[in-house]
Amino acid sequence: MPLNDVVPLQKKAELYIRQTKYREALLLLDQAIRLDPKDAKSWYLRASVKTEMERFAEAIVDCGEALAINQNYADAWSKKGLALYNLGQYQPALAAATRAVSLNANDASAWYIRGICLEEMGKSDEAEIAYAKSLELEIILDIKDESKRIRK
Amino acid sequence: MKTNMPLSKPIRRFISETERMLDTEITLLRKPDAAPGGTLVDVYTYNIDKNIIIFPANYIGLLKDFVIAKQCTHLFIKGAAAKKSGYKICSFTSDSVYTGMRQIYLDALKDEVNKEKKLPVKKLLEMLFILYRQFHEDINELPWNPIVNARIYYRMSQLRKTQLYILLKDGKQDMDEMSDMMDIVPRRYFVLDKSMFYARDLYLAKTLPSDKLTPVVNIPQMKKFDHLEVKEMLTTRWTHTAWYQSKVFGDNMLTIMEKHLDVDWSGDATLDYYATLYETGVSLTNALLAYMSMKDWFIWEKPKHLLAAQEKMAIYEQDALKRIFGDLIEDT
């Protein structure tokens, strides 16, 4: 099978993720990784699925694989931050989320993770700034979604 | 609490507090097709083992936290009522549906006399129950909205900016609701419905006035509200719409709200406190129903009564039509 065949697998897995069918998504992503272990997106998607399945330690490993292939992969940093937060590792979670927003300042989720980590670490002033940024981005997305809904 | 999602500290604390006080479990569920305001499926209303708060999957940060705070506050109110005096909601019976639909029909007749374009009979008949249900839905939701919002504003200050955005959004939606039915619905009901939302917005404008909408000024769509306080925003919006004629009724409803919502919004989170919030909501609901001359339209009953009534909705509608129109109505 040619390497670019991982793309349909990833697309189908993303669809399953949206439908919260995580087991099905996981099977496809395992297959995609076997086909092309150098594709960072497959590792990142599998980390997303494992986070949803509360397999946070495994998700961190998958994020690590994605970042070893592409160290500027903003979404993988963001997901790593989320998984680390869930394990109560606030300092490394903050570092990962900070890296994520430095690569993609429009990642509402990463700003939010920054906020909750800073809050847990007692840095409420800094947390408030991160929350405000996250809220601003979330509102922009919400307004866009609302417009789409109205157009439909 | 059952969740693997990140939550800000005050929300996490509030959920734990609610679970402990009510001796219950709350599950948070993210769903792509969830209603923007979220949904609460609770043990006090439905025959289930645990409470579920459902929220839209695209809400990932503070929007999600606010939706959870809102639904959790409502859950606390319901649970406290259930544990103290008993939890009841506005339900309906065959008789109360008849009373409501008959009144709507009489008012519709008055309206039709002055209309150039008469409403087709079939549409008129359909409208009676649709409008009755609309008011049932609104009266079971609207009085609780200012209570829940005021409580969150005073207890979870971190969520205020988010709350202002949601108020802005919800208010617009409620203002536009029923607009497509404007030519069908009797004027009286259109105005009363709008007046309830007008009163709610003006009440919230007075109760939560101190924060400005500055966090969202970078968003082009919201620039026009720059430097506006929420009070100015909500009042300005109403005075600039076609529904300003709702002002007379709305101002009266506002007076009712202010009289009934005389509550210390920062009170300690005890069962007694939340049971008081429930009693406040009940008395506000009754006062609004009395003001709108709808006292006999609905009855206070246990939630399972309403669930059973909803199963019989079609029968109640047909029965009411037969009682109003006699043999003119055929069995369907």
C-alpha cells in the first residue's frame, strides 16, 4: 500500500472522533501508524483518541512521537499539555501549552490549558490573561459557527 | 464527578460542592449536536441514576465552564427543593390545556376582525396549541434564568466576562423568537412573550451592571458594544427594536421581578439557601402567570406528571379543540 494511503485512514478516524467512536478511530490510527510511522498527524490523532479514552500516559507518548517528527507541531504540544494537566503535572503541562500558543496564538484550547495550569499553580493574574485570550478566541469561533447555522 | 475534561478551579469546586450537598453524581458530556445553552438531564426530573450535563463539543474553555455553571446551579436548586419541600414544575392537564387554548382562541378572534389577511382556519387551529406550548416552555424556563444568572454573577466572578457574552447572545435569540409567527400569533401574546424577555434583560441589566464588555473588543462583531456596560447594552437594544411596544407590559413585569427576586445573591451554598431560590422562582412564576391572566393554564405538579402529560399532548389538543368547536372538529 502506498504511504499516502494513510490520509484516508486519518480522515475516517477524524470522522469517528467527531462521532465519539473512539475504538473504531483507534483501530484505523494503529493501522495508519503501522503503514507510515513517520507521519506525525497519525501519532497526534491517536494521542487525541487516547486522551478521550483517559489513557493520558499513552497519549503523552504518542504526542512525543509526533513532536519527534515535527517539533513545531502546535496541536501536538496542545494535546500534550492537556494530557499532562489531566495527570496533575501542571508545570510541564504549562510548558507544553505555552509552546503550543507560541506556535499558534489562535489555539483557544491551549490558552485555556495555560489558564487552568496557572490557576492551579496560584498565579491567578497570569491565569486571568490566558483565560481572557482563550475566551476571545472561543467567542470568535462561536460567532462563526452561529453564522454557519443561520446560513443553513 | 465523572469527566476527563479540563475545568477551571471554581467550576470544579462548585460541581463537587453540588454533588456533596445533594448526595448525587454529575457526569459531564460533550456532544457535537448539543443545544448552545446545554441540557440538564437530572434525577429529580427523569427516572435515572445520575445527573448529566450536556454541552456543545465546540465549547472548550470558559464557554463550556459557564454552561456547566448554569446547569449545575439549576440542578442545585432542583435538588434542594426535592430534599426540602418537594420539587414541582408547571405541568398541564386536559382541562388546563382547554382553558389556555380557549382563551387564545377568543383573543385570536378579536385580532382576526381587524386583519386584512385572515388566517386560514387550519392554521388558526394549529396555532392555538403551538402558542399554548410556547408559553408553557417559556414559563418553565424564563423565571429561573435571572435567578441562575444572578447567582453565578455573584458567586463565580471569574465567569463574568463569559456570562456577558452569553447574555448578549441569548437575549438576541429570545428577541427574535416567534418573529416568523408575528402575523399568525394574536398581538397580545406576541407582546406578552416579548415582555417577559424584556423584563428579564432589564432585571439583569440592573442586577449585574458593573462589568464592561472590554474583553471582547478585539472581536469585530462586538466592537459596537465597546465601552458599554451590560445595562446600557441590554436597554439600548430593546429601545431600538420593533418590540419596544412591549415596554409597558415589560416594565410592569420588571416591577414584579424586582419585588419577587429580593434575594441575597451571595448567600452561602447550603440546601436551605438553594431551597429559598426555588421558592423565589415559584413565586415569580405565579406572579407572572397572574399578571398575564394565565393562572389556570398550568398546574404545579411533580415532574413525572409533566412527563406523562407530554405523552398525551396530542390527545389533550384534540380534546380541547372538540370542547371549543364541538362537532365542527373531526376526529383525526
